[in-house]
Amino acid sequence: MLDSLQDGLRSAFKTLRGQGRLTESNMREGLKMVENALLEADVSYSVVKDFMKDVSDKAVGQDVLKSLKPEQQLVGIVQQALIDILGGDSDPALHLKPDVTVLMMCGLQGAGKTTTCGKLARLIGQEGKKALLVAADLQRPAAVQQLHIVGESVNTQVYSEEGASDPIAVCQNAVKHARDNGIDVVILDTAGRLAIDEELMNQLKTIDLKVQPDQVYLVVDGMTGQDAVNSAKAFNDALELDGVMMTKLDGDARGGALLSVKHVTGVPIKFIGVSEHMDGLEPFHPDRMASRILGMGDILSMFELAQREFDQEQVQKTQERLQKGQFTLDDFRKQLNQIARPGLMQKMLGLMPGMGELGKLLQGGDHEKEMRRLGGMIDSMTPDERANPKLIDNSRRQRIAKGSGVSPQEVNEMLKQFDSMATMMKGMAGGGMTGAMDMMRK
Ligand code: GDP
């Protein structure tokens, strides 16, 4: 994510590496490079100017701490400035009401609105709440059909009216349907256009007025840079947005939109789209994103992702076993099953400090296949061998290799991987979250 911005900032910090003291001239050089990295990431000029002023003020005001190297000092200052520009302590909670909460989703065609509606419904479902998707885009005939497909893929009911031509009536009827049927959250998928025009804005304003949604969100394409910022401005002027959901940050997005939108419009980013799959929506936290941009990883998001995506009963069982100092190949096998899902492992790696590079390497490789290969070897073992891998001698190794279509060396490799994983897992079980972080820093 935001690779070129990350690289640019990294080179800026590198200029200060190995220098003993923070001086005005080496700081100036570092700052110039930070500025260039931001401009190259397509952050708007006025935002860069404000950002650099903030960074310079902080840098000048700061005592040169003897304990910190100049590089660390600049990283710290840039980190705080990034957090501020990304929205400070704004939080992504949806603040649902006890009865029905109505969310209105707007956006230009192709921004990812319908996809994001589905992802959001999925997250709401995971919280144990019932969502209803409403097909209020009557402009494109295929839109209603598309929402039905999305709804089905996330197990969420879709409300649509055949042959309807008035989106306002559809929204009003849908809200009534939700009240009568114990739905918690109504998500209105409104019409988009290729560009902002008066007719679209008038339609959205009328829905806003007549249906009175509790919250209005704009979905913007993070790859479109300053266009995304401009459309956020226009939509906010017309609708007073509660938040922005920025999509496609998994691609080649340079980061300009991400860094500019809050500063330019005052509207916070609430969620970000990080994959085209339905599990690719993340709550947005400025502090965690700043750490990610600076390559420090985002441990909290990784744990939350694991919590959302893994079978919690299974996790609980593994934890209990780990606390007793047990982690067997059977547990390893179950974990492989959980993680061997399209895109999941890459996402986890992307959030781990220092793992960005490894994630990139894996992008080309077929790691789901790799997981299946590892799983196949474990499947070829007897229950006794799984409980106690020390039993695996040469002849057993030959048998397992034959059974799973690999070489005996591969079986050995896998057992070694299992061994180091077991050590890490036991470390995590002992120290909880802090233990896990310590393990990852090593
Ligand atoms: P709409 O016209 O705004 O409703 O846009 P769609 O929901 O139809 O999305 C347009 C395209 O963007 C589709 O191909 C989606 O799969 C893709 N898309 C949406 N969000 C993301 C995202 O976060 N990452 C990626 N890679 N693709 C996305």
C-alpha cells in the first residue's frame, strides 16, 4: 500500500542515518526530501505546504534529544504530522442507534460504491447486527442486479422494487420494511454518475431531505488522486458528509487523496477499501495508518483482522492448548486452513512491521497452493506423528513424502517451519499481546 510514498519517506530518513547530531542543515535536507515524497505522492500543494510548516515548527521547537538519533527524531515528528493530517483522533465507529440506523452511500460511478455497500453489510453482520441493502440506483438497469449479487455473497437481504422509477419512494419503503422486520442498519446504494452534475446532486439532496438518513457517506476512488478530493468537496457542500470511504488503496494509489481529503474538506475518512473481495474494508485509524506509511506496521489492525476473520471457537481452543504449552501439528494444520483463503495472508503480512517487502514478494507467488502443500504433508501423517513429530524417523518421513507427493527434504523443511512457529506461538501465549509484539520485533 502506498509503496512510492513509503519509499520516498524512507530515503528522506536515510539521509540522516548515521549522522550523530541533528543540525539545521541536515534537518533541512531531510525535510526537503519529505516534501518531495509528498508532492510525488500527489498530495495537493496547499496540503504539503501546511504539512511542512507543521513538521518544521515541531522540529524547530523540539529539543535535540540526546537519546534519539536525528533519523529517529525526524521519523517521530513526521509520524505525528501524518497522524494530524490524516484526521488526528477521529474514529471510524458507526455509532449505531438502538433501533434502525439509516446510512446513505453516495459516489461517482466506478468509485466502488456498490462493492463498499456489500463490504459494510458484511462487517455489520460480523458485529451480530442485521443489515439491509437497498437498491436505490435506478439509473443503471444493471445496478439493481449487481446489488443482489453482492448481497447474496455477504448473506445480506437486498430490498428492491421491480420496475420502480422513484428512488425516494424505494428508500422510504425500505426504511419502513426495516422497521417492520427487525433490521438494525439500512444501507442505501444511491445512483452515481460519471461526473458530478446538477441532476445527480438534486436527486441526492432530495433523498437526504425526504428519507433523513442518520449518516451520509461518500465513496471515493483513492487511485484518482486530487479528483477524489475535489469530488469530496463538491459532495460535502451539497450533503454535509459524515465521512469518506476511500477505495482501491491496495492498488497503485499514491496516497495523495488519502493525505489530502480531511485537511481540504474537513470530512474524516472512516473506512478504506484494500481489496476487491468482500473482506477488503478496514476501519480507518489515522495513527495506525501513519505507522503503516512509515513502515512500522500496524499490529493492532492485524490482531483485529485475525479476530474478525478467524473462527473464534477454534482460536479459543488453540489458545487454551497453548497456555498448557501444547501446540501440535494438528493445531498447525487448523491454522493453515484458516489462513489459506484468497488474499488473507498477504493482508496479514502487509500489516506486520518490516513485512511489507515479504508481502510484495509473495504477491506473485501462489501461497494458497503453498498452504495446501504444507497441509497435504500433515494430512499424510498418523495421529501419533501429529501429536509427537519426534516419532518421525527416516522411514516414516519417506512414507509421508510419498503420501503427499513431495520429497523427504520438503517434509523436513515443513517440520522445521512448524518448530519455529510452535516456539513463536508459545511465546505469544505466555506474553499475550506484548509477548507477540516482542516476538515480531525480533
Ligand atoms: P460503483 O459504480 O461505484 O458502484 O462501483 P463498483 O462497486 O461497481 O466497483 C467498481 C470496480 O472497483 C469493481 O471492479 C470493484 O471490484 C472495484 N473495487 C471496489 N473497491 C475496491 C477496492 O477497495 N480495491 C480494489 N482493488 N478494487 C475495488
